[in-house]
Amino acid sequence: MTALGLPAYTYTGKLPFTAVDKNGKDANLPEDPYFLLGNYRMALLTHASGVYQFLTAERAWARVNASTQTNYGWNDASIVVNNNGATQKTALVGVNSLAANPAAVQKSFGVGVARYTYQLANGIGCTRIISVKPSPQINMGNPAFVVTVTLKNNGTAPQKLTYSERMLVNFVLNGTQYTERAKRPLLYTPNIAVDAGKQLAVADIGYKANEFLVVPTPTERSSFDVHPPSVFMQAKNTNGATRTTVTATNDTLATVVTALLKPGQTVQFNVVIGLTNRNWKAADVEKQVADLLMGANLTDPSEGLFARQWRAKLPDFSAEKNEILKREMLWNAHFVEASAKYSAYYKETFIPQGTVYSYYFGDNISNRDHLQAALAACYTNPALAKSTLRYVLKHSEVDGEIKRGNNGFGYTAPSIYKESDEQLFFFYALAEYLLITKEYAFLNEQVAHYPAESGQKETVLTMLKRQFIYLRDEIGVGPNGLVKMLNSDWSDSFFHDHSPNVYAGSAESHLNSVIVLAVFPKLIEALQHAKNQQATDFISALSDYRANMEQAYMRDLGDRTFSARAYLNSKLKFGLDNVCLEPQGYLLQVPGLSVVRKREIYEYVKSKLLTPEKIGIRSRERSLWGRNPDGEDGGIWFSLEYPVLLGVATFDKEEAWSLLLKFSFHTYAQQYPDYWVGQWTAADEVNSTLYREGLYAFWVPSPDRKRAFQGYCSHPHTWPLFCYFKLKE
């Protein structure tokens, strides 16, 4: 923890990073570990090497400084020391630079900050600090960051130094990064202008169609972006000890600072890099920079320029006695704020699932995942949770269907893929929001249906009713009275081997069904507290539906010690002789289930799925599909194990607290110290002891797994944060 009480990680490993699994095979972990900084209008993935990925998601997910290497950025920094007529240039950034030497460079990453401290020849010290300012409120934020450089002459003779900071401007949509440039639908090119004083350079990003297209207007839904931002670099001469020049060469922005340092002399300067509107004026950019630096700790940037703003933004965990929980809950709360993104199409700020979906494919999927992420924000930032709920509502059709998600600028591709649980997770998140915040007036707010530009609005309560009717009538129930699956519930793996065209009419989900039993009582309670006369008949309908579902589900459960998983028809039944985790956590949360019964179920499930494991609860006792028991078919999924914790908390809080610690990044680091993914972030799952334990189960079609994206999924950050607050109630 830092002096301000904020968590920070120090990276001490070598670069490029390498690791092997327990069988001696390459672990396929990214070679340049990274940490997420950001606010609602930008993201910055800062690497151990000093490289960063500068991303926008306001209109579409894109890398502003995309490298030719996928899931990577291009920038560099260097310093030239002139000594008695001889020059020595040192590269500061990159896996083959000085940054690769842990003895010469200290690297730490914290809340809103990445810090690199270099020990150079001739007694020169250099510190390079990257700072991002938190967003002050929903839909706002400054999409710029500051590189603060401190140079000190620790030697006995004057030193002439030249420092350079450069960034490539190469705008590449995440979803097209694996498409050859010549085959991308739009080609983006920068046109850079430098002001007369050489203190500001701005790149306007133009585009041209690369195939036959009807190019949309900037306000139309589109799978690509026809209104990308402009990119700027600004640096000023702030003291007589340095001379600062901002330049541009082809597609690269650069700042060059020269200084003549006496022995013991220190100089410090800032380079600001950011996004601005396409129709920019120099005065507007200067105003944006001034706004960014307002409140910055320019005299002591050691914890980042905006450490105090971040400290004020995050929850206060000072009363927490467990240092692991204090550190990780603050870290997770920072993740929520750094990962949340403003959508210009929906005009809401939401918490994306992230990981390969956002950072690799450029997709915002699935809305069920955004809703789960919002659960934690109900405690840490209710306005953000509410905006996420509104964001999902704006994906809702008039008939109550909730679109799976979007990519590009508000674009949802036409598809036969229809999930059966989006409404259930909306009910869950809304119920928690209402019960936690007591803002029952939210039910009366008007929200636009999908598509948002249609302008058709209804109250939240009316939209909620439509979603219930969609659940009841469109999704429906199957032969056993259980909620049907359509194309998928939480898991789509059932239809990898069994076509939904054959089974969609009969397939039933025990997970969907037990979510009804666990969540509907909370939703009914929230609606009752709202005292809204328009909800009276709705409450009755919800109660009747839940009662019928309880009867069907409990009849099917009988006296078994775990729930079945799914029935595709009368002959294809899954999870009767093989414990599957998906429904078990919500089963343990069902209010009407006795404590005796809950203990019996938990102990059996625990013996099969948790006791054999080191860091969490795996999804299967053994593979359902006869292939590698990883991913959905044997891996550890954060969105499945934390509901178990919440179920256990209803009858044994001490055990629930122990689970929270077992599921932590700290436990992962103890069990798998040689792997970096998992120590401060993770993907949506991690392999169990059944297969390549501790590693990610690749399903993405990357030709080079080391250069695929891993980590920074919302679930391993937001679920523990939500559970922590629940356990504190």
C-alpha cells in the first residue's frame, strides 16, 4: 500500500516474460505484462516495458496507437546523454530496452498511475510516471493522460540531456485488428498539424471506404466508426532549465526536451496525450489540458498526479483489518472506475465485461455480464450502477427482448442467437439497486427502447413488465415446467454438440429456473417497498410465476444433494450423475430452502468441486463433452463461484468469508507464483486442476496465443467486491 493508502504492484520479473506449465510446455502468457488505467472516456493498458495501449470505446472500441503486433500499442521514450562530445542513447521503452533489466529499472503500477524509475549511466536518474484522472461523474471524464518525466543529475559534472517521448497515431478498430489492412472495410489515416510555437500537435483521423459500402452518418448505428476522435500531444516550456519542442513525423507525434543539468540539479516536465473533438481549436485543447491538470499534485507526482482524486473517488476501507481484503477491494473498486466506459450512442456509462470481448474483438457483450458488474457499483458508485441499468434497458425491444450486446457504434448484428437469461439478470441487478439505494423513483423514469435513435420511451416499470412477459411467454417453460433455454442460458456450450434448431423447443435450464427462485423474492420486495400502484398486478404475476417455478423445480430436485444442470429433452439430461456448478450457487440462495438442506447440498458440492481445487470452485466434477476438461467444461468461472459464496452466506458467514479469501488474487499468487495473469487481474475463467491448471482456456482464434488478450474481465474484480459488501451487511 502507498502512503495515501492505495494499492500498488511492483513488477520485478524479466522481459520478455516467459513461463511454462507443470508439464514443461509454454504457458502462452503475454510477454509484456500490463495494468489497466482509465476513466469513463479512455483506457490505457500500461505494460511492464513502458509500452502502452491507448484505447477509446466512446463510439467504438479502437486502439489509437495500434502496433503491427495485435493487442499492443506503439510508443517509445529515449534519452541521449551528451558527455564531452560523445553521445549515448538509451531506449527506455520496449521489451528489448533498458526496461527489460529489473536491476536497472523499477516498475510499479497502482491506482491511476504507472511509474518507471531508471538508473542510467553517468549518474543520471530518470523517472517516467503515467497518470490518468478519474471521471468526476457519469458520462464525463477527460480522455487524456500525462507523462511526467523527472531527470536528475546525480553525478559530479554537468550533463546535457535530450529526452524524447513519441506515440504512433494508428487508429485500428479492435474488431478488425486481425484483418489484413488491405481487407478492412474502412482505412483510417492521420493528418497531423503542429502549431507555430511547437507546443501542440494534433492528428485528425480521416477515413475512406475500402470496399463497396453505404457509409453511415455519424449518428447512425454502424459496425465501424465514421467519426473518430482527433489525437493530440501537448508539452510546454515551463522553466528556463529545459527547451521543449513538439513535432510530428509522418504518423508519429513527438516531444523532445533538452536540458543542461548541473550536478545535483533536477528538472521535471509533463507531456499530455489525449483525444479531442474532430472540429478542434487550439484554445479548446489548451482548455482541456488545463482542466486535466486542475488539482494535479505537480510538486510530488510519486503516486501519480491524481492520487488524491482517486482516493476521494474510491470507497473507504480503512476500517478493514484484513490487509488482503483491504488491498484487493480497493484494487477492485479502482478497476470498476477505470474500466467503465461512456457510450456516445446510448448516452450512458456502463461497465463492460472487458477481456477478449472488448479488448480483442471490440464487442460489448453480454448485457448479462454488464449487469453482474453493476452489482458492486450499487455500493461503490450507485450513479454508475443506475447508468448501466439504463444502458441495458436501451437494448430492450418493445416486446421485452434484451439484445445480447453491441459492437461498433451502437450496432447489434442480426442473429438467430437468442439468450434466455438477460431478463433474469436485469431483474437481479435492478432489485439489488433498488434495495441498496432505496431510489424507488427510478421505476418512474422514462427510458428509450432499442434502437435508441427511435426516441420511443416508456417508464422503467413498464419496460420491466414487458421483460417479464417476454420471459413468461416467449422464453416460456418446457415439459417439466422449468424455464427454457432458447439458444443458450449462461453457457452456450450445450449447443456446440446439440443444435438449438432441434432442441430449442424442449430444452430447459435448471440455472434459469433457480435464478427465478433466488431473485424474484428480492424483486417483489423492492416493488412492494416502491408503493407504486402501477406495480400491484405485476407483483401478483411475479409471485404466481415464482410459486409455479418453485413447485416444478423442487419436484425435479427431490431429495438429491445437488441440482441437475439442464434437460434438452426427455432423454438428454445433464448433471444428474455429474455435479455441474451453474445452478448450485443460486439454489443455496433460495429463501425457502431450509438451512439443513442447504448445508447438505453445499457439503456435497464442495466435496466434488471445491475440495480438490487450490483457488476456487470448478464448473464440473468431470467433463460433459469428452474433450479437454477446461473452459466451461471444467474451468473455474468467477461468475459461477461467487454466487455459491452468497448462498453459503445465508447459513454460514464464516465459511463465506473463507471462500472470499480463497478466491482472491492473493491466493492465486501463492499457488501460481510463476504466472502473472491471475495475480492482479484475470480473464472470465481460469483452468482448474483438471487440465493446464492456473492458465486460461483459449477459445479465441488467435494464431499467436502470446499476443492474444488475457485478463481484465469484470467478473474477478466486481463479483468479490459485491460479495464483500454483502457479507458486511
